[in-house]
Amino acid sequence: MLIVKKFGGTSVANAERIFNVAKRVIESYKEGHKIIVVLSAQGDTTDELIEKAAEINTNASKREMDMLLSTGEQQSVALMAMAIQKLGYPAVSLNAFQCDIYSTSTYGNAHIKNISTERIGEELEKNNIVIITGFQGVNRNSDVTTLGRGGSDTSAVALAAKLNADLCEIYTDVDGVYTADPRIVKNARKLSEISYDEMLELASLGAKVLHNRSVELAKKYNVNLVVRSSLTRDEGTIVKEESAVEKMLVNGVAVDKDIARIALVGLKDEPGIAFKVFSLLAKNKISVDIILQSIGRGNTKDISFTVSITDLKSVLDIFEANKNRFNYEDILYNDKVAKVSIVGGSMATNPGVAAAMFEALYDENINIKMISTSEIKISILVKENEADRAANAIHDRFRLDQVK
Amino acid sequence: MLIVKKFGGTSVANAERIFNVAKRVIESYKEGHKIIVVLSAQGDTTDELIEKAAEINTNASKREMDMLLSTGEQQSVALMAMAIQKLGYPAVSLNAFQCDIYSTSTYGNAHIKNISTERIGEELEKNNIVIITGFQGVNRNSDVTTLGRGGSDTSAVALAAKLNADLCEIYTDVDGVYTADPRIVKNARKLSEISYDEMLELASLGAKVLHNRSVELAKKYNVNLVVRSSLTRDEGTIVKEESAVEKMLVNGVAVDKDIARIALVGLKDEPGIAFKVFSLLAKNKISVDIILQSIGRGNTKDISFTVSITDLKSVLDIFEANKNRFNYEDILYNDKVAKVSIVGGSMATNPGVAAAMFEALYDENINIKMISTSEIKISILVKENEADRAANAIHDRFRLDQVK
């Protein structure tokens, strides 16, 4: 089998951990597999480099930031190759230039467009364990780019897709995908399988296990993805097209506290006003999540929506700058809210699910501020300090601790 | 003018120093020059990376070492670009992949074979200050190489040669080339000019100012080279084809304590024995310096030679492994020796120079163990603990403290 194994920064934070990963990789190699290892920068390296840059220029150009940050992964891969060689096995490290990891131009948040398999193939032919820098690409100007948060997951999946790998293993500090965050919901249960779509929803709803883009890519190229722990030998969770084993109504509960609600109050009620609001935000690359449009009073209406808390200030600035264009009476915001969501494959065809979720919250006396639904998820907005209680109530209501 | 400016690791060791360099570079840019900056890794970065590698594999492959070490320069250039941008001037950093700094394959000690001027030219056209990683190249396998000790000087000179730069300034922590090491000889004097050949001899004789290969390259392509201080505004020393101003008999005294003498005693006196000894060493890439062949007793003879102290163990191992082939009686070595040399353009045509040097040592009661001469230098071997006294005596004898 050809297996891509991705390890995060904590898994390679020091010499001891690097050797742990090396041993684990070698085990798999000795079973006769061809192995590609994708690594992030060691532990706090990226943060240290960001700090170094901040000492010089708090508003450094993104091109130079990427040039700087990409060195972290190059260090990890070289050190890992040395560790594997020390243990007596052949290894070679490659960076984004050497693998032609061709990306879009957007520094700090580039997308992989293509990967040349030539060099990687040659090294695999020589029976080398091939260790590749995650998180980075090279754009059409031959400039270094980085792929943004969770970028190394995306690198691993992209490599697996391009090389037709039999398996892509994402090693992390949790041992799989859970029905809810175990730190919030005590009896959260690890799932043995989950579908791409459900994983996507969970990822976008705040589950920190896999980054969205990596799951999208896995789904697009039908990559066999496994999330497992770098610390234990547990099986982990398989992410695949159809979750045959656990075709459950509800597969997980997710909590996202890093959001804020914004309300434009007293907007003139004219055709296209919602389009204008959200196209302006889209133009400024602000992702909007739950949207609520009130019927309004007289010839005005209110539009509320949620955004990531990191975008809150930008959004307020944008509307302040465009006040005349929209003619709203007031703009309100609340950053003490949280989104609680349930995800499950068969939700759309089971109308009772939403009702059961709302009932669980009603029993807990938790007020729902906004609701948003899709084919496979239902999200509600609650007060931030009620979010954990809400998640537990819902988890209990759907008995997610029990395998169905 | 197109000017290449090279700064070493201490000049960019922290944010404050990076800004000092940035300001100095900008001054020159504001005078209307096109500027290329070549940088080493920050301060102790390279040593820290070597330490990191040693924690994992004390015998790490040189390929992976180069992959690791080259990240240091990439960090410096990105940080420098940020600093220059912060001060309001346009800058861009480039690594060896982006400039196609094509090198030989020897990891850890590669030689630059070619540099593509395309990208650099484009960036200069855009009026950018172009900041390039020193010390590194990319070989024909697209693998990262490093250029060995003093490699960034070589990068700077190679870039100046390839781009037909008007000037190549090597900024260092001394303010020029001296008649002797000022730490050893108190009244050593800074030279305003020196010829390539003299500089070459001084470099190979232990003067740490410029690395040999960079001077060779400067001579080959007739690059206008200036050695000057990164801390002061002093003029520095110009290294050029002919030193018209100071056509002195003797231009400098150099001391090299990092050498060892090896003697093969009782070698069978047969034709080609010296050839066999030194071709074996050459095959093992050991540079031999002073050679002395005794007439010997009976049908045996002795051969002594000096090597760099770092090669001592290898040389002993090599002869141990080839003992049968050479049939010597004994192998002796002494690492408590030092080489003291004088360098000067007109030495060959002035037979009195050697005599004056030997006389100075005789007056100091210093015993000469070996002698070696060339067109422009005379080297002698003395006891290590007599070397500084020897250098001072010679410096005084030729009145090198006075401009002639």
C-alpha cells in the first residue's frame, strides 16, 4: 500500500517525539508499505517566527511572512529524515520547491493547485521513506506560499489524492472524531466512521480535528482518510464517502464559541437589500454563517447574521464606512453567543430531529436565539455561557454515548 | 551603480542590528544605486540548528544537514525584507531556488556553477532592494546544498560577477585587511588596498577576513571587492587586480595555529613514493600544505607535511589502513605547531626578504621547523607558543606599521 501519514507540530516538538514518530513510520515501512510523511513545523516554531517578525514589522508583507514561516516545516522534515536514517532506514526530505507543490498566489491562505509526482515517485522507487513539508506551496511567481490554518492536513490529503494513495492517516492529539468535544461533554463517544459530509459540517461547526479544506479535498478525490492518535495505537475514525456502519440520525454535537452576532436594525425594506449586505461582506472575504431576516416594522426590516469573532471588527468597520449606502438605524453586536450544532446523515428525512433538539433545550430552560438548518445539520445560537449545558443536553437526548 | 552588499550573521543577529543594516542599505539605495543584499543566518542560528541535528543524529547525512541549515539564511532574508519595508522602502527576499543558484552536488561544501539572473533582474527593474540567501545553492537533483565556511562571501562575489556589479562590499566585524591580526600584533596597520593574489595568500594562511574561494572568484571575474566594517563608516580595504598604491615588499603577516605536522619516518626510498603518499591524500580530499622530504638514511627517507588540524585524525587513519602499501617504520605527529607567513607582491624578485625574515626569528631565538616559499609568500613552521612572538618580530622587522 501507499500510505500518506501526517503528523502535527506537537508530534515533532522535540528529539524524543521525533523518534517516536520515526519508529511508528518505520513499523509501517517494515510491513512493506510505501510511506510518505507530511509534517508541520515543530511545536512553537511557527509562533516564535511570528514573534520574530512582529519585533521587526507588525504589519509585515504576507509574502515575506510566508518566506519566513515556511522554514519551520523544512526544519522538521530534515530532522525527521535524520531520525529515520539514525534508526537504520532510508529517508529523504523534500520541500515545496522539490515536489512542485503548485499553489494559488494568495500568501498566507493559498490553495494547492497541483503537485508534481516525479521527484516523489523517484524517491519511492529508491525505497526511501519520503518526508514532505506540509503547510506550504510555491505559486506561479516561484514565491513561497503557506496554506493557512490546518494547511498540513490539506497538504497530506492533496498528496494522497495526487498519488492515488491507498490511505491518508492524519495523526493528531485526539484519537479520533467524537460525538462531541470530550472536554465539554463527558460521555462523548469516539466514532469508528463518519462520512465526508458529516465531517465537513463538524469541521465548519468548530470541531478542531480536521480542517475543512482537507475534508473537501478528500471528498472530491475520494481519499481514504483516517484520523488517529499519535500517542496511542487506537483505530481512530475513518472518514469516507458513506458511513455504512453508523448510519445514525445524529452523529455528533459541535460547539463554536468564537462567533459573534451582528444585527442591522431598521434597514429600508427594498428589493435586493439582503443581496447588497451579503455581497459587500463577500467582497471583503467575510464568511457569514447563520442569517436571520425579520419581517420588520413598517417599511423597514432587520437583518442579523453571525460571523467569526475575528471578523467582528472588520464587519463593523465595513458597515460604518458604507452607512450612507444602507441607511440602517442602528448596528448591534453580541460576542457572548455560541453556536451549538448537530450533524447527521439522515436528518433531512427525519423531521423529528429538530423537534427533539429544541425539546432538549427547552427542558434545560435554554433560549434559542437563531436557527439554521441544512440537509445534514441543525445549528442554533445560544448564550455563550449556556453552550456547554446545551451540548450535553442534546448529546444525552440523542443518546450519542451509545453505539446504535 | 549596481552594488552587492554582504552582511554576516553577527550583523543580523537581532532586530536592532537588522534595522541598522536596513538603514545602511537604504542610504545607498537613496543615492540611486541598485542594491543586492546577501545575508548569512542570524547570529547563532546555524550553531543551534547543528545542535538540534546532533540531538537526533550525530552522523546525520550531509544532504539533510544542508536542508536543515539553509533555513537559517531564508529566515534572515525574510526578516530583512520586512525591516526595509517597515522603513518605507521596497524590498523582496529570494532563496537559492528562486535565483537558481546552481551548484555542484557536494553537500556541505558545494561550489556555485551558475546563477540565473532572470528573477533578480525583474526585481531590480521593479526598483526593489533584492535580498538573497547566502551560503546556499541547489544542485542538479534540485537538492539544497551549502557552500561551506565563508560561503556567503562566495555567494556575494558570484552574484557580483554574474550580474556585472560595479562593486561587491563585504561587511564584517573588522574594518578591513590588516598587515597582521591586530589581536596578535598590536601595531598592525589597515591596508587601503591589496591585490587578489596577496589576499588569497593571506586568506589561505589563516587571515579570517575573506574566504579563499570568494577571492579566487573575484580574481577570476575581476570583481571590485571591498572589505569594510558593518559598525563604522571607515573606507575599508579594496581588493583588486593590482595594488598600485602600496606596492610593498611585504604586505602582511599571518598566523595559523590550526595545523598539525605529520611525519612518515623510514619510508622505503623508491621512485614515486612521494607521488603515492600525496595522491592518496588528494583522493581523500585532504589538503596538504608545507612538505619536507628528507634525504634519509640508507635506502629509506622521511616525508613530513602539514595539514589542517581537523584533518589530522583522518590522515592517521588513512595511513594506518595503508600501512602495508607504504612500509614506513613509524608515523609521528605534532599538533602544537603554528605556521607564520609573510605575503607580498614583489617577494620573488627581492631575495633579501627571506633572509630578513629568518634573521628576525633568529634574533628572537625562535627555531624554524619547516620552510615553504612561493612567488608571493614565505611560510615557516614554529612551535605554537612561539607563533605570536614570531609574528610581532617579523611585523617589526619589515616596519609594516608604517605606510611606505
